[in-house]
Amino acid sequence: MARSFEQGPIRPPSEAGSLLIRLSRNCPWNQCAFCRTYKQSRFEIRTVEEIRRDIDAMSDIAERLKQLSLREGEGGRVTERILRVVFDGHGLDDECHGAVALWLHGGGESVFLQDADSL
């Protein structure tokens, strides 16, 4: 089974097609009156090794999806048909497979660095 990776709780609307890479957990400021997302959560910077494991897991999942697409006659592309296979409960319907499948279906070109103000 492919490994999983960590995703934060927020995806800005402008990043709907991006793959999420979580560099930190929660928010370093965490005092905005309008935001309740990270309340009661301590800020943490993830280690380089954790982030590398996540990127490797994303790559493993992308390769599994490519192989599935080839077996299904879709030429290695994540098409609407492959999305249905992923989301219709054929053993690939976890959150991580779904995130990578949607990203690849949309062109697989951008990533969003999380959480809050990661940089």
C-alpha cells in the first residue's frame, strides 16, 4: 500500500488545483480575531525528513495512479474515468490518493506550502 502524507486544514480558493505540502503545523501568530482554525494548537516546524517523506509518498501515489491509468487504457493520464475509480472505493479512495489524483487531473503543475504563514 502506498504511504500517506500530511495535509493541513486550509486550502485557499486560489489554490484549488494545487497539491498541498505541509511545511509547518498550525500558525506562528495565532492571534487573528477572525480565524479560529488553529486555536488550541501549538505551532510546530516540520523536519526536513518529514517533508521529504511526504513528497516521496506523493510521488509513490502518483506512480500508482499512472500504473492504474495504464492498466485501464488511459495512457497514464488521470482522466475523469480514473477519478471515478479512485473515488468510487476501489482501494484508492483515501484522502491522499484523492488529493494527488485531483492534482494530476488538473495538470499537476502547482503546489501550495502550508500551514498558515509557512515562510
